[in-house]
Amino acid sequence: MVLLRQLLGDVLRQLRLRQGRTLREVSAAARVSLGYLSEVERGQKEASSELLSSICKALGVPLSHVLREVADQLALAELQHEPVMAGAPEHERISTESIPETPEEITGEFRADMVAA
């Protein structure tokens, strides 16, 4: 089972590391303890909406961006680990051959749909 807090922590850690910042720097900017931020990044603690907003502000990233990334990763994990319409006849099942490999591919598909509409 995929836990939302683990996906959220992974996304926050990836964003911080891409910026080349330390836990100490981000925790100070977000005004949250170093230990608590570390636990959030490791998926051991659930961040409140206020704390999440503060962390995103410290990272200079919109909360919507973080939540979108988490949603994309959750969708990918669901597609890879759970059969879709498992009880349906074979001809009605969704083929796993068309499952995107990365969250970026999922995002690209959504953007293509938006452009086409």
C-alpha cells in the first residue's frame, strides 16, 4: 500500500535536494524544527496544511506544484500495483502496456489533453 505521507515526503526531499539545500536551511526558513522536517521527508509524520504551506514557501515552490507531483506519483503507483477492473472480462480490461513510466509522462498526457480541448 502506498502511503500519501511517504509520497509527500519524497517529493519535498527531491525538491530540496534539487535546490542543493540542507535540511537545516529549509527548516530555518520554514520555521520548523530540523527533526520534524526530517520526519516529514521520511514519511514518518504527516504535515499539517499550515506546515506544508510553510515548507513550500521556504522551498519557493507553490503548494499546488507539490500536490500535483504527489498526485501524479500516486496515480502511477496505483496503476502499477493494482489491477484495474480485475473482475471485468479480458477484452474490457485496461492494458498495462500503455501505463506511463514516469510522473512526467502522466503530466505530459494531461497537458496534451488540455491543448487538444
